[in-house]
Amino acid sequence: MAEPAKKVAQQTEDRLEDLAETVRKKFDKVTEGTYRDRIIAGRFAEDGDRSRPEPDHKQD
């Protein structure tokens, strides 16, 4: 790859990494104190683990 193309590719990669970090921060800010925190606190698991359905048959 020619040097100018490598430079453009590196700049693009850096900009995408910055964008991804910005999106992560904004997402965390929007979800903070809501659904994310309830999951971390375990409030959905109070009555046992209901995330997996009971099997319809017994295994031998």
C-alpha cells in the first residue's frame, strides 16, 4: 500500500475508534441508573433463576 493510503487508513481507524468510544460513553450515560443497573444489582433474579425455562422431559 502506498504511504498516502496507509496514512488515510490510519486516520480513518483512529477516527472510528474515537467514535466508538464516544458512542459507548453516551450509551452508558443514557442507560445509567436504569435497566443496566437493575440487571447488575440482580433485581430480576429475586425469585430464583427464571431465565431458563424448565425442560419438558427428564434426562436419563
